[in-house]
Amino acid sequence: MLNKTKLFPLIFFISFFFAFTTEAETKKDVVKTKSGELEIGFIGHGSLMMKWKNKIIHVDPYGKVGNYSKLPKADLILVTHDHFDHFDLDAIRKIKKENTIIIYTKKCEEKLKGGIVMKNGDFRTVLDVKIEALPAYNIVHKRSDGIPFHPKGEGNGYVLTFDDLRVYIAGDTENIPEMKELKNIHIAFLPMNLPYTMTPEMVKEAALMIKPKILYPYHYGETDPKRLVELLKEFPEIEVRVRDMR
């Protein structure tokens, strides 16, 4: 769904490009901030790449969906949790420079030293980006032994503030109550892969709590994102943008 009038200065164009990998065309969206353009690249799964003020930010690098030996080196790497498809050590090594800053969780630190641990509720400013670590966990979906796929306190979502533009990257989570506290979110990435995160119906409820101007379903696996578009068609104030983020 598209509501151009409410997004007038925020999104000014969308382009296609081949910069991220040599294997496939990757889509990039470009948004305006007071300090210049924020580029958002969709590598696949839960993996994103952003560029702002000539700095490169990688989120949850995963070598299965991106050729990280061909991607720009990272100034900042954000990792939401320690599962292999979000915390790929080989992919990190390929994009890490001597001065790359890595932000991750306590469980990630057990496997890779030298990063900055952020726990739920922490704030930090890195490369002029304000970063808030938020809870990311399951309430409903659990393993056969009753343990949630993502226990509370182990994983992070992140709100990244680029000047006045706030981007919420939820990580692996369900529509948790803490989402009600989120304010002034311009862009939200919400996961929809089953059985590990949310159903389309859960994503709808999360979106109505967060009220982002733009919603990207991501890390959606075999779930059909068209279902989410249908569920939110009566809420034109939320623009659902579907990219190839399986």
C-alpha cells in the first residue's frame, strides 16, 4: 500500500543496483536525513547493509545470502543474536576492518571477542548513529521441550536514529508488549519466518503498535508477504514494502 502524501520528504526515490553481489540484482532504497542520504540495501534473510555519511553498516551478516567477499567493508556491524544465520563468523571476518566496531549480545561475545555488548535497554552512540537495544523474544512459539526459540534477554532488536530518522530492526521476535513503547518510528523491519518468529497476523498487530510510516517484512522464509499486505490494506498510513528478504 502506498501513501505518498504522508511520506513526502522521507522517501524520494528507489533504485536498482548491482553493487552488493555479482550474483543477482539487489534492490536499494534511499531516504533523506538532515545530514544526507541513508541507503538501505536488502541482502536477504535478516541481512541488511546501510550507508550513511560515507560509513557502512552491516546488520546480521550471513554468507548464505550475500557474497561478503565482494561487499564493502564495515565501519559498524550490528548483530541481533547468536544464531548462525544472524551471527556468521566467516561473513564477519570478510567485512571486518581493523577499526570496525561490532555491537552484539553477551552470547555472541562468547564466540567472538572484541565487540561491544549491548543488553536490552542499553543506549550508545556510534559513528553519529544513536543505537538503542530492545528486547527480542518469543512468547508463543517454542521448541518441543517448551523453551522459546528466542528466550527473553538473549537477543536484541535495535532502533537506529540517523538525525531525525528512526529505523527499527526487530531481530527475531514476536509482537511483544515492549513494542507499545516505541515512538516516532519511520521505518520498521519485522520478521515473519515460521515457526521461529511471527505469523502475518502477529506482524499486523506489531505494526499497529509501532505505527511505522514504512514497514518491511523481512526474514520471512516461506511465508507469503502478500498476506501481510492484505491484512494491512485498511491502514494506508503504514506503507508495506516487500523486498526479497527470504
